[in-house]
Amino acid sequence: MLSDGPPRQLALPFSHRPEFAAADFIVAPSNEAALAWLARTADWPARRLLLWGEAGCGKTHLLHLWAARTGARYVPAPALRPVSLDEILGATGGLALDDADAAPDAVTLLHCLNAAAEAARPVLLAARTPPARWAIALPDLASRLRATTAVEIGPAEDDLLHALLARLLAERQLAVAAPVQAWLLARLPRTPAALREMAARLDRAALGAQRAVTRALAGEVLAAFLDEQER
């Protein structure tokens, strides 16, 4: 039976591509140490630096910014494949290796580090934990990683979380009143990853219901999210 009401818009599965522009990075005390180290690549011991911190804290953003500034090659470690010395040399600025703790092949990762060292190219790595906490079976790789300077990006401060939520919503062109944003922030887990997930869910809900993001809609989405978190 056909409805006489307005058609319901389907939330199509378009992927959201995050922005990695310098102007979009939110500077805060939790990431100032990382920024200071990135500004002086020449001072990195053994030409290597590793940034670590929780999901969504800005590691990938910083790797993209550093790669763009230095001419380094950005590579997600889970997609890492054997890389020759010539390829490392081709990336004149070095290598930006994301999710290094998820690299599937320890031998290939070791080869990358050795090739970069031989070519005198800097390597910037990112991971969720410092190398001392990784289970590394390859002794040579373990020694190189544990000798790498590791800089933590700390837990996000209140001001950073407020600014991040506003930016995530703006990226998706979602108009959400400041009181509704404050209401969400008071109830969400205080992590960047939770804010990113909430922005994505609000986007899908608003599109699917053809409604603005009101306090009522935000409450529905939040309740479902928190319920999933408790399972």
C-alpha cells in the first residue's frame, strides 16, 4: 500500500572522508609535545619518532601534516607490503607509517626501518601504545622500536572535546545548536573516538528521518549508542 505522505529519504552509505588540513588540527596541551617534536625532525634520535595515544586523538592527522610538509610517503601499516630501498629513497622526506602496531609482517616493517636508516630518511610512526607494550617476536625489530623516541598524545581536554565535536559536525554540514552539543558532551564517553562515532550516527539519523538534529533526535541516537557500549 502506497503512502500519501512525503517519501522517506534513505541514508545512503556514502563514506565520510576526514580533512587533514593544518587549519583543521586543534592544538591543545595534550598534543603540544607531539607538535614540538614534529617541528624539529633533524633532532630525532636515529631519525625515528613514534606518536602514540588513544584512537581518534589526532595521530593520523599529524602524520598527514608531517608528510605534506616534508615530502614523506604516508603508508598505513596494515597495508604494508615489501618495500625496496629504491622506493624508500624515492620518498625524499622519509616515511610516515600509521598504525605501526598493526603491521602484519614484522620482517617487512624491519626492512622499511633499515632501508630508511641506510638512506638517512626520517621515519614517523603512529600507534595506540608505545613499543614497550608490543608483543614483538623479532629481536632486531624489537630493539629498533624500543630505541625509538615515543611521544604520547594525552587524553583530550574539555576545550579540545568541545572544539572537536563542533568541527566534526561542521564537516558533515550538520547544524546542531550549542546547547545540544553541550548536552551530548556531558553524557558521551570523553574520547575523540566516541565523538566521531556520534557525529556519524547523527548524520545518518538526520538524513534518514529528514529531520534537523534536535535535542530529541540527539537523545534517541545517544541512547542507542550508550546501550551498545554497555553490552
